[in-house]
Amino acid sequence: HRGPHAHLTRFLQLCVSVRLPSINDEHIELLLFPFSLGGSAIDWLNSHPHHSLTTWMKVKNKFLNHFFPKYRVELSRSASSTSNKLQLNHYLTHGRDTKPS
């Protein structure tokens, strides 16, 4: 599961490969971005009123504001779960009177 920053980085790398001299870079990004999304991300994009996201900066900022906090919570939960598993493993291996290093 990639995070939103990684998604945008990969998307912009794709956009660089389809640059056309007669089309503004921002137009390419705005036109292609919906095709890079799936699931809840496309639902999120479609939930915005038509013509409300008129610049790439607006799209990018709203995308990050919406998905990055959720991604950070998921990472935090994953890290916490890993930490708990390591502590449990240490306890089972070394007993309760020692602390993991």
C-alpha cells in the first residue's frame, strides 16, 4: 500500500513521459490524474463539485490533506502493532523481569 506522496511522485513521473509541446503541463496533470486513482480515491475526487478543482496545486493539496492524515494513522497503527509484537516476543523469550533493549 503506497502512501499519497509516493502516489503523486509516481504520477508526476508518468506525466513527464507524456509532455507535449502544445499542451500546458498542468493540463496534462489535471487530465491524467483521475486515471491514476482507484477505489476510495476516485470516489473522493468525484465527490468534488464539477470545476471546483481547477488547478493542479488545488488537486494536489486537497489530495494530500485528505489522504495523508489517514495514511499516517495507518502507519502509526502498523508501527504500534509491530512494537507490541516485538515486546511480546521478548517477554516470551526472556521472561517478564527483563526489558527489551
